[in-house]
Amino acid sequence: MTSLTDGRAGAAPLAAPAAPAQSSQRARRAPLPVRAVRIAPDSLLGRWQTRNATATIPHCIVNLEASGVLNNLRRVVGESGADYSGWVFADSDLYKVIEAVAWETARSGTHAFDDWLDGVIGLVQRVQEDSGYCHSWIQGVHPDKRFAELDWTHEMYVLGHMIQAAVALDRATGRKDLLRVATAFAALVERRFGPGREDGVPGHPEIETALVELFRHTGQERWLRLAEHLVNQRGRDILPDKGFGHRYYQDHTGVREGTDPTGHAVRQLYLNAGVTDLYLETGEELLHEVMLEQWDRAHERKMYLSGAFGSRHRDESFGNDYELPADRAYAETCATVADLHWTWRMQLAGSDRRYDDVIERELYNALAASLDGTGTRFFYSNPMQRRPDRFSEENAPAQRQPWYSCACCPPNIARTLAQVGAYVASVLDGSLLELHQLVACEIDLPGALGGGVLEVTTGYPADGEVRLAVHGTPLPTGTGVSVRVPAWAEGATVAAGGSRRPVSEQEHRDGRVLLRAEEVDGAVLSLPLEPRWTRANSRVDAVRGCVALERGPVVYCLEQADLPDGVGVDDVLLPERPEVATLPLEDGAPAPRLRAAAHVRAPETRLYPPASWDRTGTTTRRVDIELVPFSTWGNRGTGAMRVWIPTT
């Protein structure tokens, strides 16, 4: 084994637990290391993680080469004669894949990608200049634009992903070579744009949350102050008001005044993750108050039922409140990933039961739908309706694609699935384990909780039984486990201490059942999973008069593949109170199919009905339809689909 100063360090002891977002003195909750939560490999999330390790990450590695990302770096040092390929921020795809590899290494304990890491990190080291600068598009194509167009060149955005990859790699494996590269680049940015120096703010936020994590990892306060300074620079008219304008970059107002999530959705959500990180370290209450307002508005007025964000194709942006078109939803995968990061940090800072519900909704719907069953084909945008005549667009294709010219989403999916175990549980006030996600897993309990293992056994979300068992040292008196109760789970029961009882109204409002130490072993939470019809807020004009079907956390959709010849998805109508039956669970499915009674309307060919504007002459007939989990749509072809179905 080589020393840490040489780079690769194998399974060297770590100074800090390997978690994506470390604890801080102001966080109410301490996250657990990725390796402390072992998701059962035969569970739904476990199968996703295995597929991520064996298919998605290797697929990303292959495409980093095929798409030219690595050649872009090689050409800077004369190791390739190929033209530059891709967008100006293509380097960031490499760093996201490195981060995915780091968390996968932490999760599995294997080092299957070490040789690849040696090669690509060595390449980045050769590209980095003595000043610390490292950005292949500037160095290889436009050296005259170095830090000259911060609204577009994405230098700080690329650095942010480099830092996150470097910190993850050090936490997961003790490997420090990329961390030295990232720290040198960050030091250059500090010398150029730090407090008291030249004004500059990145057009694409991301570096903010990365710098706070670099501070947590190294203990060097300079990185926290740089993050704070970059946040404070927003809204000062530093970026040019061109293209999509200041709102696109979240530069239209100061962060402390910006209570409305606006502009490019991914940018806003990454910025909010960084601002929340900043609050967790500085304790500035105004930042938290603004984030609370933004979170409410984003999730109560601008989130799709699937947990996706971004209603406009033009600038990949949030729309106005309740502007949520189903068929033109942009709903970029990266926006869901960014919101997972933000909402988890809000969870560390607070106690709103909605945080866990939102993360669950995103995991089982928007994120799950973004890739197919092979783990090698992806959606960039995730609409809630696909019309039969919908044409493909570059980042909104009719079917999942193996890669994109702007390939931000596939590596983002890979790094998120590798680290998803970190969102399962945390420790509150040192004495209470909080189970945030109902996942079959084993959790290593910290010493203050006895140091044993909590086993969670469940088939959730296919079934609603969640069983707990404690192995090894029992939990000490005065400690306990808090088990999440989802908002939709009215009528849930809990069996503990030899008796079964209903979950109380207060427990349901709080979103958790508290089990004392002596009650944990053998406890069973039972959640009702009856299908339910959901109506959107009446202000969402696009789906007024429609309903969507949910079962537990899973959103359902109607696909053309499940309708008989001559019946189109857009011809289906549901009665006021549709009957629903649950079909047997298919092997490997995330949830069972559901059968509902419906009507089929005779297709209309006119844009408007006849003169009276009524439906005279329209005939209907009764049919049974089958609905499938939204996460699986498109796996059987490119046919029409819709989540929101009109009612009679």
C-alpha cells in the first residue's frame, strides 16, 4: 500500500466518516457514513445500487471516452489531436463519475475502479497548471477567456464538482491526489475572487455547497468564507443581463431577499443546497428563514407529482406558481438530484416531516423514471404526459437515450444512487436513531446507541410491513429509534412491547413513531397501501378535471402499451369514483399493477365541438384499464403515456 501522499491508499483509516454531507455543530442531525447503511441487495433500492455499480457507472466510464471528455483533457497536454468535444463544462461529467466511484467504493468496500482512477486523476494532474487552473475548454480552446465570462464558462461550476469528487474520494478511500488538485484550483479562485478582491460570481451555482464541504473536510475556514462571499455577491449586477437575464442565474436579487425559486431550476436548487450548508455552519437565521420560504414555495407550488422540477423548456426553468403543464414538463433529472441534495440538508437543519416524504417521492418516481431497466439509457427531461404525436427534441427525446451531448444527467444519477444509503437514517441529539426512509437494510448503530446493528426487513414500497430487529448490543436505556410514518399513511399501526396500537393523530402529524430502547427489537410498523386518487390544486390549470393514481409513495401512469388496438391514451375517461383493484406483484417490479374501471370516448377530429360547445354526439363505452408505476414507463416502447387522466 502506498502512502496517502502518493494518492491511492486502499482501505486506509479515515479521519472522518464517509458521508456526502458531514455533520456540523448547528445541525440537529448527524448523518451516518455511507458504509454504515447496507441496503439489502434484493430490495428495490438494493437492486438499483447493484445495477448502478455493474452497469451505470461502467457505462458512464465508457462514454466519458466515447464522447470526448477525456480527449478534451488530453489535447491540453498534447496527448490527443482530436477537436474539443461537447459543452464548455464537459469536465464536470468526469468529476461526477469519480464521485460515483468514490461512494460506490465506500458502499461496497471493493476497489474495482482503482486502475481507472489512477489513469484519469493522473491525466487531470498533468492538465493542471502551476497556478492551480484546470479547465480543458479554456486551456485548449479559448485561453483568452480565462475567468472572463463567468456567466457562461462554468469554471467555478466545474471546480465545484471537482471538489465534491475529491472530498468523496478522500472520505471513501483515504485517497488525496485529486483533493490536492481541487484545493489548488480553489486557492486560485480565492486569490482572484475572494473577499476584498475582484468581483465575480458563477453563472451556474454549485461551488457554494462544495466549498462548505471542503471546509468541513479540511477544517480550513478560508473555504467557508469564500462560499459565504460568493453567496453574498449575488444580486449586485455582476453578471451581464443578457440571454435569459438575471433570473436565469439567480442574480436578480440578493440571496437573503430571494424567497421565490426562479430561473434555471438546477442552478436555483444547487444554490439553495449551498445556502443551507452555509446556514448549518454560520448559524445565520436569516439564511434559514429564506430557505424555509423557498422550500415551501418550490414544493407546494412548483413541484410535479413525481417530485420533478422545471416547467419550461426555453430556459430549463421554474415557471410561475402552479404553472405545471403535464405534456410540456421539462422536469430535468438533474433538478431532482439537486433537490435531493438540498432537501437532505434542510432535514439536517430542521424537523419538517415533509422533507422525508419529498425525498421518498423523488427516489421512487422522478429519479427512478430517469433510467431504464438496464441502467444504461436515460431521460434528461421527464414529462408527465407523452402525446402520441409528440416529436423528439434534443434533451426531451421520445425514448431514453444512452448519452446526451449535454450529458449532465447520467453521471448525476450514478453519483446519487451510489450515495443514497446516506439518506436512510441519521442520529438526532446523539441518542435517537431516525429512520427516514423505509428501506430493507442493516444499520451500524454508533457507540452512543450501543454499537449493535439495527436490521430493517421490508418489501416496501410493494408492501407496507416494516420490521425491526436489534443484533449485538441492545440499545442503552434512554435511547431509541424514530420510525417515519408517511403523510399518506392514515390508518397505520405499530406493534411494539407485546401490543399493537394505531398510530396516533399526533404521531401521524409529526410523521414519526418513537420507540423506546426496549421496544425496538421486534417492532413492526404496518402501513396501509390502498390505491388512492389524487387531484391537483385547482390553480394548476393544465390538469384541472383530472386525477392521478398513487399507491404508497408510487405514482402510476397509463401507457398505450396496455390499451387494446383502436383505443388511445387520450380517449380514456375515468368516472367520478373509479373502482381500483390491485393485481399480483410481478417479479422485480417496484409495485403491483393496478386495474381501474374507465370509459373510452370516441375520438374527436375537430379542434372545437359543434356550435353549442357541448359534447353532444360523443359516445363512450366502459373498459378496464391497467396502470403501471410511472418509474417504469417507456420500457416497452415509445407509445403515449399520461399520469393525469380526465374524469367524466
